[in-house]
Amino acid sequence: MYRFLFRFVVTTLTILTASLLTSAISDYMISYKNSYKPLSFTLMGMGIIVVIFYPLFLKLEDWVTKASVRFIKSGNSLAGRSLGLLLTFTLGLTILLYFYAKMWYHINIFKIMINGTIGQYF
């Protein structure tokens, strides 16, 4: 059961991280779209996406797995095996939530939590 939950945590964090990176790089590239002709830019963008993301996707799962193992081991030593996994997953989701909210809505969730106004955003 723990192995299944561990794979779920790692896979979920990997998917969300890859999507975040994809969106950030795509948004950056699109800011240059008016400098080129439409089909030229589209072909260049597609090529850049493959060149950047192919190795990134190959390594991303490995990086997230290694980072997750480190976090889970530290969580395990603090809170036990299952609770450590839950705390690690919650921490990872909170960090990703920060970056997604910053990218999509330009808000800082940590400031909102400190101010006590997070309820207004749900």
C-alpha cells in the first residue's frame, strides 16, 4: 500500500511540475511571436519545445523521485512513514500551488495566508 501511495505522490508531483515548466516556457516563447511570421514562429517554437522538453521529461521524473525520496526520508524521521509521506505531499502541493497561483493570477499565497485573507480566494 505504501509503495502505491509513494508512486502516486511522485507521479502527481512530476505531472504538476512538468506542466508548470511547460506553461512557463510556452508563455515566455509566445511573448516573441510578433517578431516572426506565423508559420516560421510556429515551426521554431515546435522545434524549441522538443529540444527543451525531451531531455527535461526524461530527467524530470528522476529528479522529482530523488527529491521526493529525500523529503520523505526527512518526513519519516520527523513524523513516521505514512504521516511523513502525507506531509511531504502536502508540502510539494503547497509549493506548486504557490507557483501556479503566481503564474495564473499573480498572487502570492504565502502573503495571503499570513494576512489571513486566504478564505476570500476559495
